[in-house]
Amino acid sequence: MSRSSAKPHEIRRMWEGGPLRQFSADRVGSWTPLDTGGYGGQYICDTCKNPVSGIYEAVDGNGWQCSDCKGVAAKAAPKVKKPIPAGHRKERKRAKRVCQSRGKVS
């Protein structure tokens, strides 16, 4: 059987706001049977639109991404420095003084 005779599949969102996935009404290779009927293939990254074996919710919460796109988005995301509560500042300074008095640098 040639590749050209294979039935085309469609791309569906698994649920509202969920990941995209290859879908076919007929069994295709080792695709997974779905509770809603039909068979699911690989997930589709919302960013690069490529089929992937694993998918993650996007860093910004808008869509689903493969590991490569997730890594790029995480590096591009602004770093937020969390403020240190007042009580913890004193403890941190005290620990630093103790380490310095013992000859350890922190």
C-alpha cells in the first residue's frame, strides 16, 4: 500500500482550551482509541504546528507547546524577582555573619 492511498486525518482540539491532536475516525497504526470515538495520534504544538509526542501548557497560559517551544518561551519570559519578607532579611544577614565568622563565604 502506498502512502498516497492513506486516508487523511484532521486536527482537533481535544477539549475547549485543550491541546490540538491528530484525529481519525478509522484506526491508523498505533493511534490511541478515544473515549469520544475515533482515534488520536500525536499532539500538535500550538506554536510551531508540528506533531510531537509530548505537550505542555504554554508558559503564558495561552495554548500548548512542545518542549522546544516551551524552552524558548521560558528564556524569553521576563524574570520576576520576588521580594524577601522583612523577617527573612534579618535571618539571612545573621546566617551570613555566622558563616563569615567561621571562615565560610556565602
